[in-house]
Amino acid sequence: MAKVNFTAERVAAFKCEAGKQQSIMWDAKTPGLGLRVTAAGARSYIFETRLEGKTIRITIGDVRTWTVGKAQAEATRYKAQTDQDIDPRQVRAEQHAAQAAVKAETAAAALRESVTLGAAWPVYVAERTPHWGEHQISAHRKIIQAGGEGRKRSPKPTKPGPLSILAAERLVDLTDARIEAWAKVEAQTRPSSARLAMRLLKAFLNWCSAHPHYSAIVTRNAAKSAKAREILGKPKVKHDLLQREQLAAWFREVRKIGNPVISAYLQTLLMIGARREEVAGLRWADVDFQWGSMKLGDKVEDFRMVPLTPYVANLLAALPRRNEWVFSSPSADSGKLAEPRIAHNEAVAAAGLPHLTLHGLRRSFATLSEWTETPAGIAAQIQGHAPQGVREQNYIRRPLDLLRKWHVKIEEWMLEQSGIEFQPAPAALRLVPAA
């Protein structure tokens, strides 16, 4: 097609020829400038020339946003670049990259100025929830809660978590000095909770440093501050446990607890030495009365199998089957036992015993099992401790019946020391197929 001088009227009147996908009209005044119109009606200015022996074509823009004059000026600029062996496409790509970098930096700066610990924490928890257990999720929620909410079992509102005071702080402001100042305050009233908060905060900041949105903000993990750890101090080794001579008093008062679910829960906790949440999370589907086994959630592995000893089996068989949970609670939102500590503390006080935590019952199992000369590895496996040493880790695979042999012995010894007379029901005969 012959070149014509571009005017607004000629540009508006130009149409795509019938039967073609596109038609191009070239400007007689500006070298390389063309108007491309497609069969679908799209209309845009283009620039075309030869560079290094090859034809290059660049789209300038839509005729609705580019006037004839501006399009001619842009084509002239492109022509000046190609005359100097500069590829306008590369120049434009570099300009776009620079603009994108400026936008990204502006957005990052805005993020640095606005994102607080309280805003990023729920994002972290939501991402990690599929990899955590219920206990971890609850701990992360409570550690930063604002407090002041009502409770079901107490007229007192919930207390603010140790990290609540930092929730409004910007991530960029979580410096060593700020964390150390926070540690000084928390160490005065709740050092144990503050140490837990410090560990959770450390993991959170590690996550931030690898996150695409927060890595530009968190370049240093202030929760690793040695001075802050020194301020909070080291946790004291806990020694609360039941001695042999205290078993009778403990069992006497625990068996008097009016709620049979709590009573059975506490006795089971002692008899199997498990973690409190492992026992609370026991489902009826996890209990096999026929073959004498229980499937517990495990901190080290996904689950572990432990023996269902006769006394524990008798306790569980007497419990009401309200829902899927063995230790159920009609008043709890989850449907399972949530807070047995109050009843346990009252029983311990009534028995005249020193303060004893629920974890102290786990510690008691480990200690009392030595009276029966149970091999340490067997007691550890029942309790769900990680195998220690090369031999335990790689060579020993104990079947459930071997664990049962010693576990029943531990249970019988505890009942004997407690003065509890218990006669297990005779085991059902099992049919053994002929060889």
C-alpha cells in the first residue's frame, strides 16, 4: 500500500481489508510508523524497521490513547535508536524492569512500615496448621491473645498472652533492644511462659525471613538475642512425681472424684505414662479391647501402639460412649475432656501430697517402672520417648506382646502398692489356625 500522510481523519477511516487478518497503512512523513487494523477491529500504531539485517516490529499503542502526533514522535525516537544500532525493544524492556523494581521497592517499603507482629502471626499459624498438632495450635493462639475474653469454667476473663504486648509492634521494630526490654518485663511475673513465647517467636521470625513477603523486613532474628535469653533465665528442672509410698493416697482420692471420666483419665495417665494430650485425644476407634492395644498420637512419630493393660481396659470399658472420644465431655466445644487439672489438684490436696502436675504423672511412670526392673528401653517406648543410641534407633524392634509383658507387671505393682484389689477377667480363648 502507498504511504500517506497520517491525519486523525485518515486514521479513523482506515479499515481492515476484507478477507485479511490485518491491514497496515504506513505514514509518509515518519519513517517506520504504521497503523495496524485487525479483522476483529483492534487498531494500534506500530513501528517497523531493519536492525542488524533483520526486520523488527514494535507496537507503540492503541489509537485511543495515542494521538497521531505522539505516535509520530515515538516512532522518530525509535528510529533514532536503531540508527545507532540500539534495539528499542531491549531499551523498553529495561525501562519496564526498572519501573517494576521501583514499584516493588515502594510496595516493600509500605509493607515494612505497616506490617505488625499481630498481623503476620495469624498468617504464620494458618500456613503451619497442617503440620501442627492441636496442642501446638492452641499454644500459638494463647501466647499472643489479647485477653479479656470470658471463660466457661471460671468467672475470671482470660489473661493477655506474653506476646500480646508486642502484637502492635511493626516487624521492622522487633530489634534486639526491643526484645530485651520485653524480656525484662515478662521475666518479673511469668518467666516460664516468656521462655515459651521466646521459642515460638524465634520460629516465627525464622519463617518470616524465608517468606516472599516478609523476608525484606525480617533480616535478623532478634529472638536469638543471647542477652534476652539470659534475662529470662534457664528453666528449673521439675521434680514433681509420685513416690511408691504416695500411690495409695493418690489412688484413694482420685477414685473418689465425682466425674468418672476425669477419674479414669487421671488413672490412665499414670498407668501408661503418656502425654496428657495423647490420652485426651484417644478415640474409641483407637482402642482394641479384643487384642489389648491402644493407638496413641505421638510427638515423635505419627502414632504409636501401646498395650491396653487389664486395669486400664476395665476403666475404659465403664465409660459412657457419648461420641468418638474415650474421655468425652458434654460441656466442651471439642466434645472431649479439656481441663482435668482442677479436679486433680483438689484430689492431690485432699491426699495431703505435694503439688503434682499432670506431666508429673508421666514422670512418675518413668520412675516407678524401675521398681519392677523394667528395661529402660521398654518403658521409654511405652511412653513415646525417642530411641536413644544406635542400638535402640536401628536394631531393636519390640513387638507389642513384649511391651505388654512388662507393662502388665508395672500395672500390677502399682495396684499392689496402692492396696487396690483387682482381678482381671479371664482372657478369651483365641483360635489358632492349624499348621
